[in-house]
Amino acid sequence: MLTGKIIKGIGGFYYVAVDPKNAEGGETKEIIYETRARGLFRMEGLRPLVGDDCEIAVTDAEKHTGNIEKILPRRSMLIRPAVANTDQAIVIFAVSKPEPHTGLMDRYLVQMEVYEVPVILVLNKIDQDEEAGKALAEIYRKAGFTVVLTSAKTGVGMSELKRLMKGKTSVLSGPSGVGKSSIINALFPGVRMETGEISKKIGRGKHTTRHSELMVAGDDTFLFDTPGFSSVELPEKLDEESLPLYFPEFQPYLGKCKFSTCRHLSEPDCRVKEALAEGKIEKSRYENYAGMMDELAKRRKY
């Protein structure tokens, strides 16, 4: 039995990277095994995820094939993107081309808050509109988020972002066209070569992100590259009562409203609404909150 980490899953196959010291035959570099999951996992309602540590039984040592026998305990798990054992989420949006969609941004940030995954918000393409980028960064720093302004083209912010990612497993997510691949290439040149063996097996180019993929970027530094998204569903376990808890800037005012059941929408003597009027809470953030509350109310009703 060998221990390894799932670095990609596609078409019912899971590609497991096994450290050479755990493998047989005196290998000196990481070996990638093409595996399938035991039917027992389906019976237990357990689905292997990219990022999972697992135990595999080798079926063909020469062809590097096997079966996943056991999923080891996870320290974290995300549903969308479906990955396991991430330390933080690097959420990437562009300040221009495409214009930042703050509604989409806030939904993703709430999702990460629900799953208790720390977030670093990256505003890329700062070279195209520095003023707009700084203004947007101020809104989210004020709300309590770590924000990095970057330009994959000029190199601005790259050293800071690389420092924040060093020694961690990070999931990189963002809408299509925001420069995610350019950032990866600027930070870790050649990192995609780590999955070259998988690309040969499945017959696809290694630069097209269709599925979540785990890449080795250095000592104890790993990257989940995920497909671009155009929408984000609110987590099933999120409801109207809990939503305010996932807006960090609301925290100082929660529990201080006139009504204990205050939803911070139209109720009188609401401390959140007062903070909004005083400019302590950003209007765009509040409007996105109100939109999510409306969606959750409709979900509960129907």
C-alpha cells in the first residue's frame, strides 16, 4: 500500500502523486499513478477530491496504475471548487477587462467564510486602471480582507503574493479572463510541467484548465488551479439568520439592534443600517448583502 496525494481527477480516473521515498524500485522523482476509486466509496457517499491524501494499492507497477483504497482525514473541504486540504483561497478579479463584478466577488467571499477558509483577494491588471484598483482595494481592506494589487504584466505585487503563498496549499479561483494563468506563470515559471505526465495520459494540453488540478510550486507550496467561474451558488447550509455573520464589517454591530431577530434590512433602530448611513459600511457591500438575503428568503419559501 502506497500513500500519495490526488492531484487531478477526470473521467473516473484519479491521478495520485506518490513521493519517491514511498514508492518501489528506487525512483528519485515523484511518480504519478492512474487510479480508480473503490466502489465502497460510493456506497459510503464519499467522493475522492483533488487534494486528498490517500492510500493506493498498485495493480501494475510498470504502468503505474492502482486503486484508491482509503481517503485519509481531511483538514478542510470545499464544494465549489471541489478540493480538499487547502490552507487558503486566492480569489482573483481584474480591475479592468473584464470589469470587476462585486456581486460575484462578495458571493465567493461569503462562500469561503462559510467554509472557514482564509481569503486573500487579488486585484489583477492594476496597470490598466491603478486608481480604480486602489479604490476597490480600500473597500475590501476596510471590510477586513487581505488585498493584494497585482499586475502579471509589470510584476507589481508578485513578490508580496508569492510570500503569502509560500509554505501553504492555496486554491486559486476567479472568473475567466482575469489573468489567473498569467499570475501562476509569473510567480512559478514552469510549475505546470509538474503535471506533464497526466497531460500525456489524458491527451490534453496542460495549459487548459477544465478541472481542478493540484500543482507543486516549491517546498511545501502547492496550488490548486481551478476552472474559471461566471456564477457562485450560496452554500446550502447558509440561511438568513447566519448570513450577517459572514460579512466581517457587520461584526461590531451584530446583537446591538433593537430587535434580536433583525435582518438589517427595513427594521427600525438597526445598528448595521446606522453604520451604513455613517459610511462605516460600504454601500455596494450592503446592497450585495441585501440581494443575498432576498435570494435566501426565496430559497426558504420555495
